[in-house]
Amino acid sequence: MYVAVKGGERAIENAHAWLAEERRGDPAVPELSTAQIREQMTLAVNRVMAEGSLYDPDLAALAIKQARGDLIEAIFLIRAYRTTLPRLMASTPVDTAAMAVTRRISATFKDAPGGQILGPTFDYTHRLLDFALLAEGEVPPAPTALTGPAQDMPHILSFLDRDGLIEEATPSDEPPPDLTRAPLELPADRALRLQALTRGDEGFVLGLAYSTQRGYGRNHAFVGELRIGTCPVEVDIPELGFSVEIGDIELTECETVNQFTGSKTQPPQFTRGYGLTFGQTERKAISMALVDRALRWRELGEDFTGAPAQDEEFVLSHCDNIQATGFLEHIKLPHYVDFQAELELIRSVRAAAFASREAAE
Amino acid sequence: MTMSERRDWMGVLARSQPQRLADLLGPLPAHEMLRNPEIGAVMVRGRAGAAGAPFNLGEMTVTRCSLQLQGGLVGHAYVQGRDKSHAIRAAIVDALMQGPQSATTREAILAPLQQDQSAHRAATRAKAAATKVEFFTMVRGED
Amino acid sequence: MDMQPISGGFADAPRQSALAFRAIIDVMSRPGKLATLQGATPPASLSVAAGTVILTLADANTGIYLAGDLDSPALRQWIAFHTGAPITTADCADLAIGTWADLHPLDRYRTGTVEYPDRAATLIVELGETPAPNASLTGPGIKDRIAAFVPGARPTSFPLGLDLILTAGAQVSALPRSTQVEFA
């Protein structure tokens, strides 16, 4: 129960002022600009865009600055802002086969057409602190190589598809359900699950994905393909009667190949998990693909083993960090009346217990 | 003018750097707003498994604007981000491209923007190509 | 393909839509009350009040059904340009617009579900002119009772049912599903 109490205004105002001062830090150190955050803290910006569910690097950088680097707080700011925007339209589904890739690797096929492109990855770094960055971070330009004209990069799994060794991704143009417009209803279809996962908390989705690898709903995932790059976003403009591209966004896509022994309805073949996220967010995209695959047990005729990653209600109700932190953090706000009631209760129960003990003696 | 030409230039304008477009266009010709610049969101969709059923991936910011030049040409713009003056300039160029000034507009504004964009894409592609793995099998010691 | 300039939207959308929204809320909370609703200049077939309701309440997620003669390319274009709202069939409409006769049969429209009573259609009934009261209204938002014009019986089983917005020129009134009607 909540009661309105007054008297905190001045304390709150002063707390806000101190918060702002703490955000600024030592005034002798130059202030951080949002352009610096956008350009040099790119992966934090990408996470805020992915989980804030709004692609706008400038706004994500601003949110990170305002939140003093607390990314969940920054995501909260972005989620709050996006509710103020009129939804003008939905895009046509992005064509990731036409992605201008900066990274594209496969753990299943060495000689994939188009080749393996490492891109700007941490994978082969030694994870040793680079003390040179303490002094300055200027670097020479990255090497380049001659290229032919740009061409589409076909999805690697489409080669398995051709031989019927992997389940088909059945195309459809059914308008998808939207978590942001209608309350979550279970059972959710795959489109709704993918929307929840792509904006879900990276840590939570990572933990669930790891649990499938350790045996809780095991599904033996290989990364068939991981690609990062930019894709044009195209929308149909009603007043024009045709579609136009409104810009490019960076995406990370992960397709997994999963073992599948077959069921009553399906022949033995590989199955798929899918991850697609805003920005360069590959840990999240891989995690999403593993959890997506685990949640598909019903449609593939597999057994529910009770694993958390297979439990749609568990995953979808808990993967949103804004929902979670809102409910978690509210318990630190005044609950004086609740607690007063608990206190009264425990006193009366104790009194009754002591009274009956005394009576027995 | 064909629909596909207009699609192309609207895409080039949407992708352009706002400051670069402003420099190339210079002072704005007289115009009347049909729809004031408006910031909104577009829900970006993906497909499950890259080719399957669509799902909602998340939103992006977009600014749109519709206006009419003196003489009646109507221009529309939908551009990524929240820059209203960028949307106005894109709509003006869209209108100019439909009228008698289309050839000069193409040469003075669209061509340099297109050049910027293809140079940027080529530079990224060249860096990506430099990180392409050239596998070779090491000789096994058999004896 | 190109289109002619399309005008008749709000000149100052934030202000005008806020004022119009306030007026719509007001007549919805006070059944039988009349208010003036202005700002839109829709194509001739539609009243100013109905056009203003559309600009205020509709967006790309609002399915609109245009009943009878109202359905014209000009009105479709106007709605598409200013709101982005899709034109739908009666059974999936969020907003249905037309004369009382054209809107029939009324069992086509969604009346909501017990879990989500809000998933019901709102009918915008074009009256042409404001007729004399023919009914007596009681219920939430009405002190005792009020005389008002009601175009006819509508399906209601509260909390489910249809809400009506009645428009004539620049005048608007409303008949929410919670109102009981006794015809004189």
C-alpha cells in the first residue's frame, strides 16, 4: 500500500543537484561530449540502442552521458523517450542478404562463398591491458585491400537449405504482433519471442544461452553464420505509393545450425536459431539465437525438459531489464504503511506465542 | 522521371550528411509547408531466420516533411534521425528534381552526395577485405 | 506517379490536436453535451468535426472503415497523408465513419473482449445537422438525466459495446457504451 507523504521536495532537489555535479566529475578534467561517446564508446551506444529498442546513436550517447554510464538507466531514458514519438509506419523487413558486411564468419564452413571476414573484432586480442592508451589513443588508419564491386553476400545456411539438410525458413508476410502496442499474451508466437529477445537484457539472455550449452535444454548450436554490417531501411510511403530508403542501420545477425534427430512430424535435419540485433552486438545476437532455438521445442515436436531457456513464460516475463529493474528497485521506495502492518502482525503473533508458552509452563 | 529514379534520389538525400547537403544546396528557395517537419519513429522489421515470417526488431527515429515550391512542385522527405532542417532540404531537392531544374540539381547536389556515399562504402569494403582470411593447409609431417 | 498537394491538416498539430482531444474526452465523459470541434478541412464529403476527430485519434495503428458513399479516393488519400491510418473492413475497424444507415448492420463491429474491453470499435456517426432530442440519457457522467438525440439502438452489454461519436458540421457529441438510452 502506498500513502502520499510530503516533505522530501528540498531533499530531492538537492539530491538532483548533487547527482548532476557527480555526473560532471572533477571540473579540472575536460567534459565528455556526446559526440565523443557516440564515436568512442560505440559498443555501449549499440547496447543502449538494442535494448532501448530505438536506433539513434546521438540519443543513445546522450542517455549514456546523462546516466553517468549506467547502461540500464540509459536504456530506461531511451525507452521513456521512444514512447513520446508518433509511430509513423513500419519498415519492410530488412534484407540482411544485401547487408554491406564489415564482419562475416562461419564456424561451420571454412570455404563459404564470399569468404570469412573478421572485421573489427576483439576475438584475437590477448586481453592484455594496453597501457599505451593511458597516454594517447591515436592510431594509424587500418590497412585496406583491393576489392571488386559490391555484391550481395548470400546466407551460408542457404547452401544447406538447397539440399534439404536444414529446415526451411518459411517466408510469409503476416503482420507481426507488437510487444510495444499490445500486452504480452502467452503462448507467444516466434515473432513475438524474437522481439522480446532482441530488446531483452544482454546479461539475462547470455546467461540463458549459456545454460543451454551446459545442458539445461541442450540444443547443440554451431554458429552457421555471424554477420555485422549496414542494411538500408525501406518504408512504404502512402502519399507516394512506393517505398523509399530512409537510411542505413548497423545490424548484427546470427544464424545457428542445431542438431535435431527428428520427431513424429519432422525428418532428421538441422534446425535453426536466429538472432538479429541493432548495432554491433554479437554476444547478444548469438545468445538470442540459442535462446530462440531453445524456445522452439513445441513447434519442432521436442520434449519440454523443464529447462529455464525452454520456458516461454519464464524467458519472456523476465528478459526485459526495464521491467525487471522497475519492479526490483521500487522496493527501496517508501513502504512505511506495508511495513507497519507487518510489524503489527509479527508483534501480535509473537505475543500470542509467548502467551501460550507461559500458559503451558 | 520514373518512380525508380525518384526512389533512388530520395534514398541518396536521406543518407546524406546534413551539413554537406546544406552546403551544396545553399539558400533555400521559397516554399510553403504542406506538412511541417515532424519527428517520429519507424518500426524496423526483420525476418525470422533471415527469410521467414516478419518480426518487430525495434524502432528508429525518422523526420518527415512535405512542402511545395513556388510554381507548384511538391517535395516529400523521410530521413533517418531527428534533424528537421535536413528533412526540409531533402524535400526541397525532391521537389527541384521533378521540375525544369532537375539536370542542374542532379549535377550540383545529387552527384556529389552520391560520390560521398559510394566513396564511404568503398572505403569500408576495402578495410573489410583486408581482414578476409586466406586459409591455407599446413604441410603435415608424415615421416 | 505524383500527387496533388494535400492540405486541410492541422496547421499547428500539437496545439490543435491537444485542444480537440480535450473536447472529445469532454463529450465522451458528459454524454449528451455538445461541443465545437475545428481545425481540419477534410474533403467535402466529411464534416469538419469528423475530420478533426480522425486527425486527433487516428495514426498508423488505427484501422478505419469508411461506410457507404463516404469511401472515396480523395478521402482515402487525405487520411493516408495526414494520419497514415490503414483503411480496413468493418470487422477489424477501430474507427468506423458514415451515416447511421450506412454504418449498419452494427453487429459487424468489434465490441471488445472481457479481458480487453478497449478492443472495440468507435463509430463516428455523421448526422448532417444536429436533430432535436429524441431520447433521455442516464448513466455515468450525467446528473439525473439529459435529453439528447440518439440515432438508434446500438449493441451494448457493458463493459463490452460500441462507443458513438456524433458529428454534425463542427459540432460533436458522444454516446459511450455506458450510457442508458430511453427513446421518447
